[in-house]
Amino acid sequence: MFSKNEYVFHESAGVCIISDIRVAPLEGMPSDRNYYVLKPLLDANSVVYLPVDSDRVFLRRLLTREEAESLLSRIGEIQELEAENPKLLRAKYIETMHTYQPTEWVRVIKTVKKRASILAQKSQKLSETERSFLEKSKQHLCTELSVVLDCDVRDAEPLLEHYMNES
């Protein structure tokens, strides 16, 4: 169980803070269940209500500061995704994104950046789909890093790029 004021990663809302834990926060909800009241960091006007005992929605603790620092230092060791063709690669992107894990987001970012470089040499561009996987991975990763490293989310992306370029 998570605690009030704890940051968590929610599968569709991204990084959230648990603003409250209460019984039936809205009229019409079963009054015999406790709910997390989640406030997504990237959507200040949104609120997510999630039963504490739900096993249908992915919710996890964020990395610790030490785990985040370790992840950044290991970026060079993290392998890109591999697939025989673009269709299989897209399936791997989807599968990888649905793990909701920072290490896997790094794999997606590295893969798309490598593909962008290869395509640029052929005067070709990334597909919109690949760009969206890249942006979503960076958004999730940078938001989580900003919380656990106690920095502004705008500073997390240059930090990530620095470690990516060192690898």
C-alpha cells in the first residue's frame, strides 16, 4: 500500500502524487472501498481515483534517488531493441512501453535515436509512430527523474541527454 503524499507511476496518468486516501471520494462510488486520490504532475486539472485494492491498473513506486543515479550511469550498457522489420519493431516498442519501467524507456529512447541517425544518413525521417514512442518515453522518464533527483522537469531532459551522449 502506498501513503499520502507519496509519488507513484500510474499506467495512463504518468507520475502522480497521492493527495489523499479516502473512502468513496465521489458520490456513487462503493463506500466499502478505500481509494487513492492521484494528482498527475503533467496535468494539474486532472484527478484519478483508484481503489487501493485494485489489481487491474499498474501502479508502482518511483525509483529512489540511488536507483535513478545508477540508471543514468548505466545508460551506455543498456541495449537497444532489435527487430527484423519495422512492424516487429513497433510491436516491441508497444510491449516495452507497457512495462512502465525506466530502464525500458531508455531502451526505446536509444533505439529511436539510433534509427533516426541511420535514417538521416539515407535522407529519410522517422515515422510519426516512432517519434511518439520517443516523446512518451522521454516524458515519462524525465518526469520521474525530476521528482527523484529533486530538479525541475525542464532540467531532467538535458541531464538525460548528457548521459545518453556519454554512452
